[in-house]
Amino acid sequence: MKDRFDEIRAEIVENDHAIVAAVNHRLDLVTELWGLKIERGLDNFDPDREQRLREALAEANNGRLSAAGLDRLVTDLLTLTRAELEAS
């Protein structure tokens, strides 16, 4: 029989899988968006949109993640997204 320790570890693994799936889905969406931006002659980077994203995520953050932690997460996610798409 599993104890709570094993249950928590299993739940963390499930959560990590969901995070990877969400990041891959984000990459698919951004790839499509960048294609549309190219068609419309727009720049890939939109600092106003990025700021609105940061503000919306800060409002939605109602858990243990600190403001500094959220800022790091968003920065890392955006950096990763750009790097992955520019490499492909």
C-alpha cells in the first residue's frame, strides 16, 4: 500500500508531466502566432503584450509563488520560448 510520501511523489511527477505538455502546447501556439505575425509584417517581440502578460499572471497568482518567483518563471518561460523557436 502506498503511503502519503509515495502519493505526493506520484502527484509531483504528474504535475511535472502536465507542465512539459503545457510548455510544448505554448510552443505550438507561439509558432503559429509568429507565422501570422510574419504574414502581417509584425515584429515577433511585443513589449506591451509581454507587460500585459506579466500583469495578468501576477493577478492570477494566488498561491505560494512569490512575486519575484513569478517574475523569474515568466522571464525564463519567455526566454525559453524564444530560444526554442529561433532554433527551429
